[in-house]
Amino acid sequence: MGHTAHVNASVWTSVVSAASLAAWLWLLLAQGFFWRTDVRLPPEGGEPEVWPSVCVVVPARDEAGVLPRSLPSLLAQEYPGRAEVFLVDDGSADGTGDLARALARERGGLPLTVGSPGEPPAGWTGKLWAVRHGIALARARDPEYLLLTDADIAHAPDGLRRLVAGAESGGFDVVSQMARLRVESGWERLVVPAFVYFFAQLYPFRRIGRPGSRTVAAAGGCVLLRAGTAARARIPDAIRHAVIDDVALARAVQGAGGRVWLGLAEGVDSVRPYPRLADLWSMVARSAYAQLRHSPVVLAATVAGLALVYLVPPVALVAGLVTGNAVTAGCGGAAWLVMAGTYAPMLRYYRQPLWQAPLLPFTAFLYLLMTVDSAVRHHQGRGAAWKGRTYARPDAVPEEG
């Protein structure tokens, strides 16, 4: 009886490890080459004869700590056409609006208007209510494009020019860049590159924008949007309740017949620090369950999938070596090798040492726990929390915290 159980366990571990390896081979070859990091705006593209007008909309809530490193980069944009910046002070308690005005007086550059929308009504997230106010202010200038960018994003001097050139030459309604997040603390180095890697795995950049493709996404820190398309897609009203607003925006644009492009950024950097694990944990947990549509079934499937893909390989390698099961060890080791190999390009993009690649199973385990915690927060009524507001349900009224 004991021998039979041992044989069954050995067969089972071999099957699971083989399934993990098969999953990684499929991800390597059939998931849009998500692991490659060469989807970027071209360094030099076709430039329009007449540069269209652009209004930049920056929703900002308690952002005084990052504005001195981000707002001057927007005001200093070297753009050949007409451009203007609208910063929407979303009920800040730290003097964000006054600081923005002071920076504009000191640094000069593009014209800056600071507005305030008041508290969001029922059914609106605070950020999208601020974006709505900014777009309303911008419409008085009748811009051809809107650049929606977060208050913690610093842009290279030619950033706006390159975005518009990419949209004009490619015929895109949305051109979005995944900002390079900060990787200075130890936890940032461990967690941040994986965050972008996982995002690209869910939304392979190569598939976005292809005719007939159902894959669509954007990165909220840097979204250039045709103003006419925004009106046609009813942005942001159509997505007013969305916690993950960037993906919702891209879907709304595609649904209205627009074309979307998303790639990794050069010269678009987040200056927001996440020095502690708790900071990064909150960043992920506040929206992870929303990504799963608040479904316990999808959560269970996600946990099982993360375990099979990321946790099984190292466990199978060790277990196979200990028990002498060559199939289990071989499959586990091969899957772990493929995993590390696909992660290496993202580490190079973030200028991190390649020895971190084998640590991806540990990082994935952290993300698994963050995702479960996100669901726990939701069912406890805490929901997605950000800047003193809590969104307990997808259609919840923001609660002051």
C-alpha cells in the first residue's frame, strides 16, 4: 500500500512539473512574445507638417512631495505646436495647487492652469472626476490631442513631440507608454520589474493595436488621446467607476472604433518612491481584485495558475532531486530556466543585475499574497484605497478616510 502511494505521488509530481514546463513553453512562444522589451516609440519617426495642438491634463491629489520633480518636466516640453498644461487639484491638503503655481512662476515654460473639481459624486472615482474637470477646461482651447499623465511622472523634453509624432504617423487614437517606475530601494528592485513583466504577460504589447486583436490596454501614467476620439468614446464618463482606469480607457476607445498603441517608455519616469514592502503591497492590493472583476472563481483560478506557473518549478526541482525523480527534477529545472530567461530582458530594461532572475518565484509568491489580500480587503468592505478615499465596490461612493 505504501509503495503504491509512493508511486502515485511520484507520478503526480511528474505530471504537475510537466504541466508547468508546458505552460512556460506556451508562454515563451505563444503569448505574443510578451517577454521582449523592444516595443518602443521609434527614436525618429515621420513628423507632421503642422503640429496639432495638445492640452496636458494632470490629476493631482496630495502630490506636493513629487511635483517639484515632475511638473517642471511638463512645463519644459520642447513642442513645436501649441501646448498647455491643466493641473487639477483634487482636494489636496498639502498645498499641491499652490506649489504648482509657484513652480510655473519660477520655471516658466508652457502655460499652466490649476483647477479644482470639488468632491466626486456617487459613481465616480476621484481621479476620473478630476480628469473630467481637466478635459472640460481643456475643451475651451479646442485641442486636437489630450495628454493624460499622472502627477508623479517626469517626461523627457522631447516626450510630447515623440508621442504626437507616433500618433500621427501610425494613425493611432491612443499612444500610451508604460512609465519606468523607480527602482532604488531593495524592495523596489525586487518587486517593480516583476510588476511590469506581469502586466506585459497579461497584455502583450505586440498584440495591442493589431486589427482584430482583442488584447487592449494602456498605461495611465502617460496616455496621449485624440480629443475627437475621447468625445466619441465618452471619456471619462463611460469609465467613471473604473479603479483600473487605464485599461478601461483603452477598451472604451477600441469599442468606439479607435486604434491603441502601448509600449515601454524611454524618458517617461515615475518619481514616486515605494521604499517599503508595505508601500508596494498597498499599490498592488488596492486594485488586484478589481482586475479579477471581484470574482471568487477567477481569484481561485488565478491563485492556482500562479502556483502552477511560478511556484511549481523550484519546488519540483528540489523535490525531484531529493526523491531521485529525474522527470520531476528535469521538468522543474527546465521550467525555472525558461522563467528566468523570459524575465532577464525586463531586468536589463530596469538596469538590474541578471542574478535576480531566478528570484522571480519568490516575487510571484508575494504577488499571490497581495492578490489574496486585495480580495480580503474587498470582502471586509475596505476595497481599493488611495489618497484617503476608499472604493468598496465597483460602483461605490468614495468615502473619506
